[in-house]
Amino acid sequence: MATTKIMPLHVGKGRTESRAIRDIIDYVANPQKTDSGRLITGYVCDSRTADAEFLLAKWQYIAATGRVRGADDVIAYHVRQSFRPSEITPEEANRLGVEFAKRFTKGDHAFVVCTHIDKSHIHNHIIWSSVSLEYDRKFRNFWGSTKAVRRLSDTICIENRLSIVENPKPHGKSYNKWLGDQAKPSHRELLRVAIDNALSQSPANFEELLKLLQESGCEVSKRGKSYRLKFPGWEKQPA
């Protein structure tokens, strides 16, 4: 099994925060690669609305700590994890991706694991929020993190009697946004637009942001320390 280095997700030039996280989630959650979404697992988030939830978590972090960064801020982290062809099932690969993410983040960050089966080698895309579940700190990339990622991935591989292979060469261009041609916007797209509109009004604090979202028709609920957003009439399906 091989993993690439950690890839921090920055806003980048010409992109909003929500566009940046939406683009990467759209890329890894492509239903044509994940058996119509069956091979996607979310941890402490709904995998279909993870981009909105990651963005909301950032605002909760700012509200809790008062710390604000500029364009160099990291919203999420991305790891690609590959397996030797014909050695593992897609379901097992997804399970090991979840195990890797929990162990590497110590279970303290929401994440999604998307298993791609469109190539000869099954591989995972693992995206985790930079903000902790307590909203009091952020994951910081560290010196030697690439080796740490590889070491943990190889350890899990050995524990499950799988081969360790060399890093595959990165390949491929980004997919076109597969939700873009839908006549009716998805619930996640509605949430993204609502958050974009609320942020454009420069809310003074997190409470004001939630108020703006509610005024737009979004239902805001709280479970523990986490907030959930939903528009009326949306039936929640398994993540």
C-alpha cells in the first residue's frame, strides 16, 4: 500500500473558501468512481454536505478562538492511499481508509473517505477538516509528516497482511463538477450558496452568521458542540 504526502487545501487565487472545499469534495466523491457513492464514508459529518460542514467548523473555530488567518489558511487536508491490484476489495479498502484517518487525526477531526474503483488499483481519497471537533485548535502540518503518513499506512497494511507497494505517479486532471448540470440544485449546493450569501454580508460573529442562515430559510440545529444545517423538505439519507 502507498500513500502520497499530505496535501494542504488552501483557498487559492480567484476562489472563495466554499468553492475551494467544494471542488475537492466534488472531485473525490464522484459517483462514477465510488460505485454511485456506496464507497464513501463520513466521520462526524454527512459525506454529502461535508464541504458546508467543514466551512461552518472554521467559523466556529474563529468564534471560539478569535484567530483569523489570510489566504494562506488551510481549510482541509488531503491524502491519497493506494493498494496493490487484486489484493483488496473496495469495501475493505474503504474500511482501512477510515482506520487510517482515525488513527492519524486521533479521531479529533471530521473526515470523508472516498474509495475509487475506476483504475486497476483501488485507491482512497481521504479529506479531513483542519479544525478539531472541539473547535479550539487546528491540525498543523509538521516536519516529517509525509514519512509519518507513509509509516502509518504501511503499518496498517502489514497488520492486515497486505503488500507494500511503491508510490504510484500522480495522474489525471480534475473531473468537471458532476453536479453542475443538474436542473435542480442539490441540498449541498443550496447550503453552499446560503453560506456564501451569509458570509458576503460580513457577519460580526458566529451567532450572527447562524442568524443570517436562519433568515435565508435554513434550519439550524445543535448536537453536542456540532451544528447541523438543513433546508425544509430535505429528507436525510444515510451518509
